[in-house]
Amino acid sequence: MSVRKTLADGGIVAKRNLIKIKRVPDLLVFSTLSPIMFILLFVYVFGSAIDVPNYKEFLIPGIFAQTVIFGSTLTGAGLAEDIQKGIIDRFRSLPMSRSAVLVGRTNSDIANNVLVIVIMSLTGLAVGWRIHSSVPEALAGFVLLLVFAYSISWIMAFVGLLVPSPEVVNNASFMVIFPLTFIANTFVPTNNFPTVLKTIANWNPVSSVTQASRELFGNENSGPPAPDVWSMNHPVIYTLIWAVGIVAIFIPLSVRQYRKAASR
């Protein structure tokens, strides 16, 4: 089928996924309460103990990065649930592109992340976070977060097609994403990390998307200077390299795994 047909069918599947969120508002409530809780806890509980000049402006881009990455797990959990309930078998009987299910699922994650980012931005503004850059730069920061999260959605799509249930997707993704977002510059500077962890953190793409967001929001002076490594000196380029690489690898893998899963 043509790319236009795939995108059109993917749009219908994305609409179906968004309607599901509307009918099950608990999904949206808990996906937005979690980042709000993180913001309030780190700002008011841990912020006074962390030696950063303007911790609020240092923290919020890191919370953005962590939240949109965790939000991508909805793709994997949703696909695993569709397979478990036999929804994929119904899709097979329809005259639609096979890739449309994956395209629609990952695209609906973008819409969910946009809403979550809006809510987090309002929460951040309420606790004292400010954007000091221009409007185009700030918009670029939000777009970069969404682009990186979209690439992670394809990893989660592949995982969701491999494992037997949504619960396994959630547990497996938590075990990987949680340390990945903490061994980074998301919540604290990396200059006091042990040598091995510092190296991992400095080249961790979560650190680069966080650093890029700080720079694009004009928050780069809220903490100590970024480490003198290429990934942190060119965080936007480094993040885009990761995003393109992940998409190039996991779209074909996910499509192939979907065909296997749909043929069972």
C-alpha cells in the first residue's frame, strides 16, 4: 500500500486510541498526576538540599524529558493489550495497511505527550520556572522533546509486540527507563557522579535531550556549566542523531514483529 494510504489508516487508528483515552480518563489522569507530583516533590522537598543556583529552572526540563519518555510506554502497553484481547485479529480482516496500527499507536502518543507537556508547563510556571529564550527557540525545545519521545515509542512498540501482556511491558520498561532517566543530568548535575556513572550520564541521550531543552528554554545558566564532552556541547545534534537512529532501526523491526504477531 502507498504511504498516503498508510498515513490515512494510521490517522484513523490514532483517533481510535485517543477516543479510548477519553472514555477511560484514568489513563490521562495518572499520566499527568505523576509529573506534577515529581515537580512538587523535587522543588519543595529535595530542592533545598541540592546545591544548584536556580534549581527550579534546572529541574523542569529534566522532568519534561523523563515524563515524555515514560509516556511512550503507552504504545507498548496498548499493542500488548490489543494482541491479548484479539483486536489485532480484527484489524487483519479490514482493508487497511498493516503498518497503520503501529503508525496510529505511536502518533496518538504524540497527542498525549502534547497535553502532558502543557499541563507540566503550567505547573512549572506556577512553582517559578520561566522561559528566557525566544518563542521559536522555546517551541523548538518542545518539538525536540516530542521527537525524542516519538523515537522511544517505536522501541516500546517493538517491546509490546514481543511480550505477552501490558503488565510485562510496564514492568520491563520501568526497569530500563527509570535508571536511564536518573543516571543523567535530569535532576542533579553530573559533576559529582563517580567516574563510570559520569561517563554514562554524559553520553546518555536522556542527558542530551535535557541539556538541549535547557538551552532552548534559556535555562542553561540555572546550574553548573555542562561537561566538556561533545554530546553535551552539541546536545541538539546528538539528540537528533539518537532519534533518527532509533527510528531507522525500530520501525522495520516493529513492522516485521507486528506481521509475526498478527499471523499467530
